[in-house]
Amino acid sequence: MQATQTRYSSEEYLEREKTAEFRSEYRDGEIIPMTGGTLNHNRIGLNVVSALKYGTKGQSYETFMSDLRLSIPTKNIYTYPDVMVISTPVIYAEGRRDTITNPQIIVEVLSRSTESYDRGQKFEYYRRVNSFREYILIDQYRYYVEQFSKTEDGKWWLSEYEGDGAILSFSSVEFQISLSDIYENVEFE
């Protein structure tokens, strides 16, 4: 006998999220619990958010951490990126004040359990967002960052940065950060 999988509407998911002890992603009817991050994951995320917040000061951007939900209506997806940079004004999902639809930059800190999804299907979902221009993947186990930048003709260009002396130059905002700053206080395993 096969177990049947429960499917939820997006409205049911959003209602459950209000009282849930832990956040979950929503993928076209499926609710997927999110795993907790490691200390290094949190250090990297905080380093990036702090640097972006102050590095883009005076520009028309806002930087958010992983507690802000992103809606991708064309794929019926709700997710929580590690870091998002939004060109103001913030555009909320219809009828929501806790879910946005217009990130310009998304940063994900890779873990062993989510790396394949972050690189593959999740990136495919993100590319459905019209405002999305730049995807940064940060390896939490070594000095290594991948940057995917959307070109004027809609193609995605990959740049790789390796080693603590490398400098990541964002393509869609005027901002640079060294990998040594991204990985400040990180203790590699």
C-alpha cells in the first residue's frame, strides 16, 4: 500500500506559516520543512548582510536576511533565500506584508544537504522573477564563491572567486567585498 502525499493550497501554507515553530518552503502544493543552519552558515550570512547594508547606503536598495519570504507566483513557490537585495520600493505579494516579489540579488550559503537544490531547481525558480539579476552562491566549507549575473540579452554569466584575497564585485549594484570579509570568523571543518 502506498502512502498518499498531502497537497496544500498556497493559502493553507501561508496560514500554517503564521503559527509554525519552524519555517517551511512551499513548492506547488508541497510543504518542505527547512533545516537549521550551522554556525558558519549564520556567520557568512550575517557578514554578507552587514556589508551589503552599509556598502549600498545612500543607494536605492534594501538588504534582507532569511526571515523574509519570496513569492514566485509563476511557479507557485514560496521560499526564504538567505539574503536578498531589493531595489526600492519593495513590492509585496498581493494581500501580504510578509512576502516580497522583487529581489534583484539573491545570496545562498551552500550546505551539503541543499547545495544541489540551490544550484539547480531553486536557481531555475529564481530566474522566473523579472527583477532578479544576480545570484551569489557561497560555499561554507572553503573560500569559494560563484556569481551568476544576468546579461542584457537575458543570458547568465558565471564568475568564480577563490581564496581569501579574492574580491567579489557585484554586477547589479555598486559594491565589492573581499572573500576574507565574507568568511570573517568562519572556522572551516
